[in-house]
Amino acid sequence: MSKARNKKAPNPVGERPPVNHLPPTHPTPAWQPHLSQYGDQRLLTFASPKDLDAAIDLLWTDELRNVPHETPDGRSLVVPAEAVGYFARAGLRFTEKTVRSLRDLPAAEVRRLRR
């Protein structure tokens, strides 16, 4: 006699099991498509080229794949403030500064910069 196998019911249409059969550990954030849509932006300047390379690699992970970012000088990243924690948790060494807007500058400074 052969043993009867328990057959699993198929997944309902449109419902797919996770690839690794484990539930996701945390949801992937929904990032706005443009950096200009974030009022609070941060400039991250990395301690070494190795840390910058690791930060760029981090931008390819599921959580940060769609985060808007800029590389103004080849040594730094500008990202939304909400993304800074991901770089800190990865153990990267960087300094963080708030990106100022033109609205934050005095009128005389704006005129000087526009010359």
C-alpha cells in the first residue's frame, strides 16, 4: 500500500507565494520619484571611497532601488532624510548635512550667487 499524499490547494489566481517561501521581513518603502519632492534632503559625504562604493551598492537593494538621489561631486550623495537610516544601519561611515534651499538664504546671498 502506498501512502496518500497531502496535496496543497493551488494559490488563488493573482496570489503568488514569496520566492523563498518566507514572509518579507519589512515592507519596501514607496519613494517619491523625484528628489525635489522631498523638502528634507541630506548630503552624505563618505569617509572613504570604499564607503561610497558600499553606499552605491546599497542603492541597488530592494529597499533603496527607487530612492531618488544625486551625486553632486562624485564623493557625496544627496538623498531624502528618510533614507539616511539605511546607510547608517549598513555601518557606512559618513557625515550628514542638511541640504539648504534657495529659500533658506538671505536675499543678498542669493543675488551674489546669481552673478
